[in-house]
Amino acid sequence: MPPYAGTFAKPENALKRAEELIHVGQPNAALQALHDVITSKRHRTWQKVLETIMFKYVELCIQLKKGRLAKDGLIQYRIVCQQVNVNSLEEVIKHFLKLATDKAEAAQAAAAASASSTLEVDDLEAENTPESLMLKSVSAESDKDRADRELVTPWFKFLWETYRTILEILRNNNKLEALYAMTANRAFAFCVTYKRTTEFRRLCEILRNHLSNLQKYRDQRDRPDMTLPETQQYYLETRFEQLKAAADLELWQEAFRTIEDIHGLTIILKKAPNPRMMASYFAKLTKVFWVSENYLYHAYAWYKLFNLSKTYNRNLTPADLKAMASAVLLSAVAIPPYESRTSASASNQEMENAKDRDVRMATLLGYTLDPKRDPREVLSRKALISELVSKGILTLVSTEARQLYALFEKEFHPLDLCKHAEKVFSTLSAEAVELSPASPIPAIGFDQFLPRMRSLTVVRMLQQSAAVYQTMKLETLQRMVPFLEFSQVERILVDATKGGAVSVRLDHQKQCVVFEGDQLESDTVKNHLIIMAQKLRTGIKMMYPDDAQAAAQQPSGGSNTADLLSKIEVEHKLALARKVIIERRKEESERVLQEHEKEQEEARVALQRKHEAAEAKRLEEERHTREQTRIRQEMEEKEKQEALALLAEAEKRNVGKGKKGFKIKLEEGQKLDKRSLMQDAIKEQIKERQDMERKLVRLAKSMDHLERAKREEEVPLIEAAYKVKMTEDEQYHKEMQEQNAEKHRQVWEVNVQEKKRLAKMNTEKDTFASAIVVRRSDEFDALRVEREDRLAELRALRRAEREVARRRAYVRRLQQIEEEARAASEAAERTRQEDEERARRAAEAEAEDRRRAAEQKEREALEQGRFQARRGGDGDG
């Protein structure tokens, strides 16, 4: 710690000391002095000078790249001015951010200038300089990469740390919400401008953690109030800016997570964003779903965007509506008419995961689905196209889109479908359709739908051909699809067969395609039990015609009816008893099955934990190995950098001394060794020091001889000059003594005359002084009497106030005693009522137990009677 730390009684002294240290070239000491003042407990009251100190403090932190000290100082300053003057903290943070941004931009400009200055060389025929050859031998970096690493990267790192520091300081602070949102937006712009994808992911995670902490710690002081419209607007605008940045960087996974964040934020805020934001939300959803190849929800996102724009955006032109309606229809038609399957049979877990994923997607689009139902039953290609037709969107679309819809959904052209589709495809604009500024999206490119349309064309052609043909040659199939390679057609055919859209088998041996009907879904198989029963009944009639005819002609007598009526009751009771037994057995079997499933689940969980532990151990070992490798590489890189620094320093030293070249020579392909370079450098320094010492010895001898000769010549001259000086000094001393004596005599005579003149007024002076003393004594006595009277009045007033306070305290005590007595009586009454209520409930419970016991006895007697009746019937039989 420096000796002046903690000794400043006023902050102004610390600021002055810091400026002095900066002027003498000690910025580190100046920074430490300001840091001690900011963190001192003696200066926890906000003053204007503290703001000036913080401005100087952040400037020094940026100059010295001390990000941690800057963060510490800003946190301490936030504590000082949080409750007094939060605008001062805002100004300091803005100044800090501006300086860091300017430094980063200046570094980038300097790097660009250094890269352009490499063209200004003396010898244009020399491909490489000795310095560049030496650097190329130890590094694969170009001049631009090296300039960026040395100049730009450190300041970009510092600027990124600045953004993180500011966001950490401003998080969850209701007084600095606008500055927090502004900093987040500038951080997004930084990531987009310089393509910093890793930093963008970290920034998104930081904002998510801040929001989760805000929801977790609700009792935090100065916490933003999420019910205020201004706060809600700040958070929503920040998230939408994050979504826009993710789309610009093409980080679609992060964009999807941001969309989920926006949806979760709307649930937290219980407020939907304005239509302009929602239009941007659905526009980004279309891109995310298209990139993820989720074409169903891509079409629904387009549909939501179209409905929202048509309803709330009154500035849309008819051309905009036409283009957007065409995009909605084409995206709906481009949905594959089958589900993509990665395997022949999916497990229950995979099906549940897919169902949960579909429910999440539908929720993001604003659809509320029943979790028990399959989302594909509600949101499907067929349902969307039917809704588009019913809403009249087909009347708004372009002619090409309407032709494609009719071709794929209405018309039947097994052989010419691909040719008709190719004609329509050629009419689609290859360039993006520019929309008006009022549209939520700047342009729509219809050519992006063409690959999906071509695949759909092949699927529809196969479906229509399967309805007409049983087989088809591969040559014919290849000739029918002119716009795709046969390998692509084969891939589409396999996918459609897996998804169940068609039932086709490729026979490469016979060079044909076989269209097979789906036998598993025929009515014959579905109704095979009914058909079998009917055929068995027909066969029995053919085998035993007499019995069947006698049974049909036999009259029903009265005795049979009576027997049946007498046995109905018994059979009914027996059926009820069997039902009870079956239910018990069923419950027992379910219990056993549940126990078995529970054991299996416990075994599975144990095995899964074992696998997870092994996997975690393996990952930890891999991480340790990677860490060791990284450390080793960093050490090698550090050794290399230090060796390069030694080379540069030695070269600079030699150039400064006017030497022709560098004395440490490297053979071609030889690697730099820091130790050998240091030994050579030390030898070079020792040699230079020895040469310098020899030169100094020679110079000292010559200077000694020269000085001795000069002094021998100066001795007589000095003695003569000394004698002249002594004579002149004696004469001057005598003259000055005479002048002082004459001046002193004149002053004494003037003073004697003045004393004689003033001695005449002594009597008047004494009279005037005594009058003043008498008058002031009378004034003092009057003030003393007045003060005593005022003190007597104050004493009487305070005695009256104490008497009134005592009486009020007595009244409050009486009221408190009455309230306690009333509360005790109410508690006793409430206890009595609760005891009566418990007694009544106990009596009701006892009566209910007696009733259930009686019913149980009746049920057991009834079952015993049924059992005895059954035994009697068996004995008679």
C-alpha cells in the first residue's frame, strides 16, 4: 500500500494528488489513490466531487485496462449514490462505456492503418523482410492477424468485460432500467457488428440469469416492479432486440431459445406485446422453423403473421397482402403430406418427447392444446389448408400460387403432373419481392419454396400413379421427373414410403417400381371376426339342417318362461358376486403389476445413475486431459512470445546503437529457445558492459588530466580577483552603515513630534471609554432579565406538556387492558365453539361407523344366502 493511502481528509485532496501522480508518469499510483478514496468508509455520503473522482477513476482504469478495479469502484459508487443521486451513477457508467467503445474503435482503426502501411515498403522487389521471415518461422499468423491480436483483441476483450460489468451492476435495479436496456442493446450491436457469436450466447445467458434471479428473490430492495407498463416495455424491447440480433448472426438455436424467453416473459408479465412486436416475433419464427425444417409450424407462423398484419396494420398495400397471402399458401402446400421418421418403429419415450415438443411449438404460436390429445390432430396440413380455403385467402394470392394449390390438391394428372408443375415453377420470381416499409418483413423470396415444391410434386405424382398403375418402369419414372436427379427421386420415394404417404417398392433387378396396396388397412382385415362368425353360422346350417329347422319351429312354452323368471334373480345375484370377486382379483393383479413396474423403474433408475456417473467420470477425465493440453500449449505459446519479445528487444537495442544487424543468428527451420536466447542476450550485455567500463576508464583519465591543468592555471587569477572583491566589499559596507544611521535619525525625530501632538487628547479618550462601558453594562443587565423570564415560561410549558402526556399514557393503558379482556373472552368463546364442533363431528363419525358396520353385516349375510342358495341348486341338480 502506498504511504499516502487512507490519509486524505477530503476527496478533493485525493483528486489533486492523483493528477500530480499522472503528470509525473505514475498512473498506477494515481489509480490506487482514487480507489482508496472510493472504497473508504469515511466518504460514504455523496458529494459532487465524488462524481469527478469517478470520471477520472474510470479513465485511468480504461487507460491501464484494469477491468476488475473498475467494477469494484462502480459497485462502491453505486452503494454511495443509490438512494441519493442515482443519476450521477448513470452519468459515470455512460462515460465509462463511451471511453471503452472509443478505445476499441481507435484500436481497430490503428490495426487497419498498420495493415495498410505494410504496402509502403522501400524495396518492392523484396518479397519478405528479415523480420517477417523470422516471425514466419515461428508463427503461422499473417500481418493482419498479428496486428489484430496485438491491437484490437485486447481492447475488444476489455469492451466485452465492460458490458458484462455494467449489466452486472445495473441488474434488477428499478431506478436504472433504461440504462440497463440501453447497455444490453449496445452489447447486442457489438456482437452483431463484429460477429461475436460466443459472446452473444454468453450475453443471452446472462440476461436469462438476471430475469430468473429477479423472479426468485422477490423481496429484494430496489427490485423492478414487473407490473409497471414502462418496466414491461423495457424487458420486451430488450428481448426482441436479442431476437433480432440472433437472426442477424444466424444463431437459430439461440433465436429459438429467445423466442421461448419472450413467450415466458409474456406469461410472467400477463400482457401481450403490441402488434408491431408480435409481427416481428412471428416473422422471426418463420425463419427459425424454416431453418429447423419444421414446415408445419413454419406455415402456421406465416398464417399468424398474415392475420396479425391484416388485422392491425392498416398501412399495408394490396401488393403486400398479395405477397404475404401467397407465402402463407405456398408454405402450407409445401408441408410434407407425411411425417418424417428416423426409424421404422419409435419408442414410447420418443413419441412422448415428440408430443411434448409439438405442444411447446403450438404454445409458442399462441395455440392452447389439450396435453392428452395428439397435437397433430388439431394442427395439421389438412386442417391448415381447409382453414385457408374457408377464410377466403385463396382469393388474395397470386395466380402462380393458386395454380400450384389446384395442381397439388384438386387436379389429377398422374403422368403430366411434373410437367405442369415445372411450367408453374418457371413463372415464380427468382428474385425476392420487395415489400413496403409498413410491412413487418422487408422482402419475401418465393424461390425458397421450390425445393419443397419439387419434392411434393414427386410425392403427389407417386400417389396418383399408385391409384392407376400397379407397376412402372424406372425409365418412365425418371422421364416423368425432368427437374430432379433419379437419386433425389429415390430419396423422396423412400421418405414418403417410410412416412406412409405411398406404398411403393423399388425393384432394381427388374428395373421397375411396384405400387403395393396397403393390405393392413383393408375392411376385410378390420372386420375379420364378423366375417368368420357369419361363415361359421352358414357352415353349421349346412352340416345340421334338421336341428336348425327344429330349433326354428319349436314353440316357446310357458314352463320355460317361468323357469327363466325364477332363475333371473339368482343369476343376477351370482353375477354381482362374480363382479365383486373379479374386481378384487383385478385390483390385486394391478397392485402386483404396479409393484413389478416400480421395481423395474427403480432398477432402471439405478442403472441410469450408474451410467450417468460413469459418463460424468469420463467427461471429467476428458476435460482434465483437454485442460492439461491447453495449459501445455499456452505455456509453449508463452515461451514463444517471450522469445519473440527478446528478439525484438535485442533488435531494437542494436538499431538504436547504430549497429548493422542482429548478432543472434538462427539457422533455417531452427526453433526459438528462450533459454539460449537469454544466454546469448546476457553474454551480449556483459560484453557491452565491459566495453563501456573500458571507455569510462579512459575518459576518466583524460578528464582528470584536463581538470588538473585547468586548476593550476586558475590559481593566480582567483587570488587577484579575491583581493579586488575584498576591497569593494569594505567600501560598500561603510556606505551602507552611514545611510542606515541617517535614515534612523530622521524616523526618530518624526515619532517624537507625533507623540507631543497626541498627548493633548488623553482626557477626552478616557471619558469616551467610560461612557461606552456604562452603556453596555446596562444592556447586558436587560438581556439577562429577559432571558430569565423566557426560561421560566419554557419550564412552565414543559411541565404542562409532561402532565398531558402522563394522562394520555394512562388512558391508553386503560384501553389496552379493556382490549386484552375482550380478546380473552372472545378466545374462550371460540374455544368453546370448537370443542362443541369436535364433539358433534365425533358423534357423527361414530354414527357413520355404526351404519357402515350394519351395512357390512347385511352384505355378508346376503352373500352367505346367495352361496347357500347356489349350493342348494347344485344339490337338486
